[in-house]
Amino acid sequence: MADRHQLEIRRPNGETKTFDIEAGIYTIGRDDDCRLHLPHADVEPRHAILTVGPDGAWIEDLDTDSGTSINGLRVDGHMALPYETVLLIGPFVLALHQSGARPVVPAPTALSAVTPPPAAAVPQPEPQPQPAPVPPPAETQEPTRAARERAIRQQIHSELLKRLDIKRLAASHIKEGELQERALATIGTIVHDVASRLPPGIDPEVLTRQVYNEAVGLGPLVELLEDEDITEIMVNGHDQVYVERKGRLELSELAFMDNTSVMAIIERIVSPLGRRVDESQPYVDARLPDGSRVNAIIPPLSLSGPCLTIRKFAKIPFTEHDLIRFNTLTPEIVAFIEICVMLRKNIVISGGTGSGKTSLLNVLSSFLPESDRIVTIEDAAELRLKQQHIVRLEARPPNIEGRGQISIRDLVRNALRMRPDRVVIGECRGGEALDMLQAMNTGHDGSLTTVHANAPRDVISRLETMVLMSGMDLPVRAIREQIASAIDLVVHESRMSDGSRKVTQVTEVIGLEGDQVVMQDIFEYVQTSVGEDGRIEGFFRPTGSVPTFIDVIESRGLSIDRAMFDPQRASV
């Protein structure tokens, strides 16, 4: 039976659309985060769950008042959904077809004349639990210990799926604690049944924990996420997991059972966020509960199997003291930037991928006064601000029909109507740059954002390009005028060859002369050499340029040591 199917939906207005769908769990309801969004008062917020597998499909009604019907028969519990039969949810008519077959769904008025459901629609008896078979060791070739343990975990995991439908229980929004208790008890029973046949050297308790993590947790990732020395995790298919430890890449000994296990964990990460990943949307950005950034990309785009990249954030957010200890910046740079935040200067943090922009943005955001109303706007919510008065906004991707998308630009426009004192944009990467610049120029000063760029001067070019992406046909000079009057400071951070992060330039945007934006560096990092161990050696120093707003700082009653701008006070 084909792994890909076609779902046909007839809406109340008679409009019919057909979508290609893959095997997976599909929540159905009028809530925006449902994978099958059916907006109507007769449809419950979470109405039903459609499970599509390689061997068939099933539908479950979530105890709704209006119910769910298959060919006129009300669904009771978990029922099989044969192909080409009519599924009625409120005023919507749905039908599942095998790939290549696209017959027209009968109109709702014809439901009363539909013949009774075939026998396949009768609930199937639950399979009787059987002890999970443990594969005997091969006589001709001794497998490696890791491969042997992986094979055993696969057997136990398969048996768990027979006894307990983890995906269906999770999609029905069962309490997390209850789901974990059921899974742990069932796994414990299975492991106990086969304990006497386990190969020597395999601890039943460790095996139980491993299977449990793959069933309801994040599998081998749990161990890596708990290691504080690891800053990034890269899964290239089920059998290759790389980690970045203290700035260096290394191959981990851990592995997943198979690609299906990796896909299940990806789905487990993105589903609670209302996001999806399938053949029609084969890549996704998401986050873990601790704010760590997640990117997943799956076949057919990835030829190495499902790939998962996790950029970990510290469990306790970094402070300015941590960055000084890491030699990312100096106390003088921190003091200057804090004063700029207090003066409501608009600050852009720039840098390449993995340079630490988000961590630095978190630190700068901690300088915002408690008295300000702060609105944060992010593609995937990662910032962790400690202030009391914070409104957090997160963009939303389109649903399976390609509708319902809310972009960063939409959120920026809406945020300006929310009476913000400060707007913090996680990353500016598109047409929202125009709205952000206009906001900075019309009273919403003191804003913070990050931009991908290789140098402070490149930030200007990047912002010009992003403004043009908004679709507005503006002359370049007009764009540069907007940028020069909106942006006050650029803090550029770089990832060095040894994996360390450095604030390499703190640059003031002075204004526009002719057609060029005038900028001056206030602080810079000077690399002097590379040590025998590959460590970068250098020092921070002021350039000797004094900020043009130095008098404003003192007139506001803020104290600043002018000697910090003396180039003789280099911090080695």
C-alpha cells in the first residue's frame, strides 16, 4: 500500500480541494494549530484525530457533541477509515484516496443514501500483547555492541507500539504525566518479559530508559542536551550524530534506532508548537522548551535521511558577567552598551551564523528598564527576558492548505498598535526591515534586533536589500536616509577559528553624507596571533573615537568615564 495518500475536502460552500498527505498523525478541528483546519462553529476546537499509516487509516472522535461519521455511522472510539468512504465532520465532507485515485466526494445531501459501512469500518480488536522477541546472536558474524543494543531497542519499541498507541495518545492531548506513566509501565513489563533472554552486558534499567526516551522523549538527544559542554547537536540520519563541544566538532557514539525514530522525535518537537514537517513542508524551524533553536529537514530534500540541528542555549541565560568571563567583550564595552540602551538608542547586533547574536541580544535586553512595556517578536521564541512587563509574539507557518501564515512583518505592524516602549525583534531577515525602520523613526526608539552580516558596513547593505524585499520601489538614497536616522549603534560579533566568540566592533552610525552612510568604530578587537593549541590571541581596544552623543549622556544625568575611549587603555 502506498505511503502517500490524497485527502479530499468538500467545504460548506461546495468548494472541493485535494491534498497529498503522508503517513502521520493529523489533528482535525477549528483551532488554528490543527493540521487539518476546519473553521466552522459546528466543528470543535479539537474535533478528531486522523491517523494515516502505510497499512491503512483510522479516525478517532474526541468525545464531541456533534460527532464524526463514516458513511453515516457515528464513530465510536478508534475506527478504521477505509479508502473512498465518506467522513463527515460538521458541514465538511472528507474522503481519503490512494495515491493516483481522485474520485469526487459525494455531496453531503447524498449521505443518507450511502450504503452501510463495510466490515473494515468495524473497530478492530486490540492485538494481544506478546513478549518482544530478542534476536539471537548471529553465528557467522558477531555484531558490534552498539548495533546489537540498537536491534534490541527496535524490537522492544515495536512491541511497545503494539501495546500502546503513543502517537494517538499524545495527539489527543492526554496529560503528559499520565502518558509518561503508561509508557514507562508498559516498557518495564516488556523488558521484564525478555530479561532472561537479554545478551550479557545489557542492563535492563538502562535499556528501559533508552526505549522510554525514544518513545516519549528525545531519544539519544536527552543525554546530549544534558551535557553542558555541548553547544550544538547535528543529526545526519539515524546513525551519525555530531556534536560541538567547546567549539570543536566531534562524532558522538550515540545513534537512533532508525530514520523512523528520528522522524518521530522531530514530530514530537514541532507538533506542540503548531508546526508540521512532511513532504509538502520538508523543513521547519522550531524550539525546545528551554529555548534551544531547532532546524529539521527531511527527505526528499535531504538525501542523508532526516537531519536535525539543535543549537543549545544555556539552562541559565548568560549574563554580561559570563560574556566578560568568556572574553567575548570587556567591562568597558558592557558599560557603554548599557548606557546606550538606557538612552533608548536603536541597536543592531550583527554577525555570522553561530556567532552568538541571540545570546548577546538576551544580555542587552536585560538592560531594559522594568518600567518599560517590552514586545518581543520572533520566528521561533528563543529570548528569555527577566522583566515583568513583556508581551511575547511568535510567527506562525501556514497550515496544510497553505493558509493562516502570520509573518514577522505582520507581527511588527501589530506590535506598533500595542503601545510598546521597546520592540525587540529576534532577527530581521526580510520585508519587516522597512516597518522596523519606520517605527524607529516615528517614536519607537530604543529597539533591538539582530541581522546576519559579515561586518558593520555590511549591515547597511543588508538592510537596504531587506527594505527592497518589502516590495516598495524606493530610491536607494531614501532607504539610506531611513537607515542612517534610525540605527544608532551596530554591535558586531564574530565566531573565531577556535570556536570562541568575540565582539569585534562596536560601531556608531553618525548620519548620511552625500549617498554614503557615515560610521565610526568606538571599540574593536585586534587579533595578534594564534597559539600552539589553536587558540586566538588578541586584545580589545578603544579606537580613540568618542561617540557623538557623549554630551547627551552627561546631560541625562548618566555618568560615563571618558577615559574608556582612550586608545592607550587597551584590554589585553
